[in-house]
Amino acid sequence: MNRSLPIFLLILFLGFISVSPASERVWTSGDGRQITGEPVNKTTESVTIRVANGDRHTIPVKQLIEADRKFVEGWLPKRPFNVPEDAVFHEGSWFAIFRNHKVSRPVAAAHAKRMGGHLAYVKTIEIQKVVQKLAGGSQVWIGGSDREVEGLWKWGDGEKFDFTYWSKGEPTNYRGREDYVHLLKSGRWNDNDEHSGTALVGYIVQWQL
Ligand SMILES: [Ca+2]
Ligand SMILES: [Ca+2]
């Protein structure tokens, strides 16, 4: 009898279990259907699961059994490379502040891009609350502009502003040169010159998963 056979089988077994990611999980919906995969993203409403062949399935959280819903609640998606440890996760995105005294808008935007993100798109009051908390009363760039058509404000993905949080009397387009939005100390928005050196001390970067 070959004594090395049990050892060979053990190695084979260990090899087999090690290819299965530790974060993989069997998900069960209320009607008993199951799917096996690794969670990669979530919002309040849904969780996105990557299955073995790489496909992603987004499942409404309310369709899952209670144990799975609880798991999603307490779970945070993996931070992509470059996302700092103190970043905040909200509705499918990570947000983080970078401080850089008197930073111009192009420098801030280029740094965000190099890190695989973009200056934050503040499309909802909930995101406003996230970025305002991160800013902590300092003046920071976010990701909107009316550079293409004066008065037509858009986020970096081309979506027009729906939610806005302008400070009273803004945007002013002062001297015809203000095409970029930032948070004032109050958290309200102002349009400003992209090379403005006046007290802008940072920027908020967003990574959409
Ligand atoms: Ca303008
Ligand atoms: Ca202004």
C-alpha cells in the first residue's frame, strides 16, 4: 500500500478549500433560492454579490432571509487601493478628505484621478451630510462645474445638478471666472475660480465601487 496516498489526498483537499475565497457565502432569499458568492458592494436597498464566474448579481436586501440581512448591515465593502483608512462608506461609494493648503482645483482633480477616484459628486442631502462632516468646517473642493455652459452646473459624470446646497446669493460667477463648486466653512456651496488660492485647504475624493 502506498503510504503517501493519504498525505497526497490531504494536500489535494487543502488545495481545494484554499481556492474558495474566505469571504464567499451562501445567500438565501425568502423563497428558499440560494446563490453562492462574495459580497462586493452595498447600498441601503441592495447588496451586490460576485459569483464564481465573475458575474455580479445585485439583490434587494429585503428579499434576503434575516441572517443575510443582518450580515449585510454589519459588513463594509473592501476599500480599493489608495482609499485611506479613515474613509467613510455611503451608498456604494467611499469618501475621504485630503488636506493640502491652498490647493487649486486642477491639482485636486488630478490627484483624485491618479488615486482611481474623482472629486465628490454631492447628488443628495445624505452625501452632503457625509462630505460636510469630512470637511469639518474647512473649505474643500467637490466635483461640479459650469465650465462648458455658464450657469449649467454638472457633476464630473455629466449629470446635471438636481440637488443643490448653494450659500445665499451663490453662484455669483464673479468676474465671469467662477466655474467650480466648493464647500464654504458653513458647508454651503460657492462657485469659485479654479485657481483660487483663497483659503481652500483640501478636497473630497469619492470612489464609486
Ligand atoms: Ca460660472
Ligand atoms: Ca461665487
